[in-house]
Amino acid sequence: MATHTGPGDGTGGDVASGDRASTVALSEQTRLRAREIVARYPRPRSALLPMLHLVQAEQGYVSPQGIALCAEELGLTMAEVGAVATFYTMYKRRPTGDWLISVCTNTVCGFLGGDAIFEALSEHLSVRHDETTADGTITLEHAECLAACDYAPVVTVNYEFFDQQTAETALRLARDLQGGQRPSPSRGAALCTFAEMSRQLAGFADDRDGAVAAGPAGEPTLVGARLAERRRETAPPYPDGSPGAAAADQRKGD
């Protein structure tokens, strides 16, 4: 049984039925961390995006309470904060599972199997787009583009890439997550929970082993660069007098 949308929360977001009362209250520590974020910026309102990630890390979504905290600390109205929180899809408007599985169903990924992957996961998890499994473990969503066409079809878990997937490998991934495992992404850092990921995006270091690991660019990404090198192709030069030309001259001098 999936978590379904409930009544609007008055700030442009939705909450899941029964979750309003069960939302974890934001702590004083959260407020202190919010002020730490604000101190990084010359203008307080510039801290809004990482602050939204912070409250999302604490509650699993951007709740009305989280919007109120951001508004209070930044001297903004709740409407101003809500307008930002509802504009970006990375800010969730109802509770999200520990594992957010995003399936790219845009043109390239969809054509190569993304739609079939989404349907297989949807049937296995008994959820549709932007719904969470009854145990609160996994949220499934369509993704319009994951900027990884060279590895299509692509699935991400909490924005870490699992490349060149099939329905079978995606189902294995979901089963591993349900079984308490943390499968290794195809590239990038070690897998983290939705809360851990949101805390990183708020600007707080993750001390887990491998949390910032990253490997070299994969072969599909390098194909274009290698073809250009073989053909002796180069990008056109910057126009004389442009900032780009000045920077290029500086690099030559170095």
C-alpha cells in the first residue's frame, strides 16, 4: 500500500495522509545549524536553498514547520520560502523514504528501456510516481532527465548513478535496498540515505568512508573527446578581448 496525497498544507505543498501528526519536530540543534548556514553568506536570504535541504534532512521532506523555520531565520514570509520549495523538484513536499529511486523516462532512456524499468519497479513496490512504500523505505519517481544520456538507461538512488540498467538489474537493486543493503553505484560516492544526502547538500561534511570518493570519467563519456583528439578537432577560440580569451592567455602563461 502506498502513501497517498492528503490535503494541502497551506504553503504550496502536499502532505501524506496521517503524516502531519507523525512528522518529527525540528530540534534546537536544527535551528543552530540553520544559523551556521546563514553565517556563510553575505546576504542571509542566499542561505535559503541549503537551509531547505537541512530541514528536509531532519524530517524527510520540507514540511510547513521547516518552511516556518527558514522564514523566521531569514526574515522572509512563508509564501516566499514556499515559492522556492515548490519550484525545485529536489525539495519534497511529502515524506520521502530512505531510498529515493529515480528512473529517467526522457527520450533516450525511455527509448532504451527506462519506461519498462519504471513499470517493473512500480509493480514490484506497489507504488506509482512520487509514492512511498507502506514501510517508508522506498520512494519511486519518474525523472525527466538525469544528465547521463551516455549511460542510458539510467536509474539513480538518492542521486547516485546506476548506469545502463535493465528491468532485471533495477529490480535486483530495489530488492537489495529492501533487504538492508547499500549497493555500490556505478560511479561516484558510496550510497547514502535520503537524510544523509540532504545533509550533505546543506553543506555539512559526511564522514563515512568513501563518502566523497569518485572515479575517472567512464568510457561512454570519453568517446567524444577521443574522437575529437583523433580528428584534431578543437573548440573555436574565444573572441579577442573577452574574459575567456584573457583566461586562456593566463593559462598559457602559467
